[in-house]
Amino acid sequence: MATQALVEPESETAIAVLNALGSDPLYRQLCKTQKCFRARLTPKPWRCGIRQKPERWPWLNADGEKRFQAWDAQYQSHAANWATCEFLRHIGNPSIHEEVQTIIAAHDGPTRADSKLNLA
């Protein structure tokens, strides 16, 4: 995460960095199209041991919603034991732009970046 300045996803700087990092082409296109960077904050279900797929909204009936709620409870229980990413180290410019501070907090808490939990 670059923290020293705000960078627009469709800017030449962002495109050059994403290309240099070998970012997924679909992710790069998504960022450019939606004009925002995206990050997964929760573990992917299959990476934390949940194999079945949840019911999708809109539910066909109350039973479908109940099945989703049961799936979600199981997922939340399993996901609590995993991190989505891990903070490794600072590289380069140590300054943090004021607005980026909020983004870091919104990212690092839910992803458990500092938890030392196994990654999922």
C-alpha cells in the first residue's frame, strides 16, 4: 500500500506501479473502470475450510435466508481464525498522507494485518 500520497487508479503512476507489480489484468481494469482501488477484507471461504457455497440474495423464500444465515455463522466462526493479509515491512518513503491514515485503519483492522494469524 503506497501511503505517502493519494493516487488516482487511472493515473499513469498507478498504472505503472500495478504493471510493475504484475497485478492481475482484471484487477487493473476493475480499478480503472470503477475509479477506485479494491481490497478483499475477509478471507475467501474455501481458504478457511468452508467448501459449500452460500445461498445468494435475493433469497427465494425464508428458508433460503435461513440457510444463508447458517452458512454465514459457520463462515464467521471459521474466518475468525485467519488473516486476509500480513503486514511485512515499510519500504521507501515513510510518510503517511493524512487521508490515507483512515484507509490504513479501515484495511488493517478487518484483514487482521498485524495479527500473525495464518493467511486465508
